[in-house]
Amino acid sequence: MEDLINLKQVGTLENYIHDFDILWNKADIGEKQALVIFLGGLELEIKNTIKMFEPKDLRQAYNLARLHANTLAHRQNTGFTPKHSASTTSHNLPQKTMQCITMLKILSTKLPINPPNL
């Protein structure tokens, strides 16, 4: 349990999810508590975005984190930096980023509340 609580995302998101699943399977905790621990271990930028969507279970959190990580990777690959102003709108964002944001919104409402065990 202590290893699970101390786990932090230092490499790729996929490595973090993989390591988290292994440690969660060894721990004697429910999914709700595991969700809180998973979110706590994410990199700050991913964590803050995923919390905004209030995932109800780990599967939803994993998928939202993957989508956001892909958005961040796209920004890095294209050199895109968002404009930080009070009037920032969707008109300032590239189409691929808007597609990722749309997918995040769709998935946050469409993922099953009680998915099969991972």
C-alpha cells in the first residue's frame, strides 16, 4: 500500500498506469480510494486537467489522462503554446487540439460508470 501511495509519474503516462495497476492489485483498497491515489501521482498539468472532468472511476481517469497526454505531446511536437489571456477562446487553438478537447468532453460523459475490473 505504501508503494502505491508513493508512486509518482516520472516517466511516460503508460508506464505510470502500468506500475499503478500492478501495485493496486497488491493493495487491499477499493477503486474509489485507488482513483484518489492515481490522480495524486499524476504530473501536475495532467492531474489538474483530469480533476476538472471529475472522473468517476479509474478507467475513465486513465482514458482522460491518455487523451490529455496526447494533447500535450501534440503541442510539443508542433511548437504550439496557448495564449494566456482572459479572452482566450477556441479560435486560438489548432484544430487537432480542439478535437482532443472535444474527445475529452465526450469520453467524460460516455464512459461506463461501472467498467469491468481492470
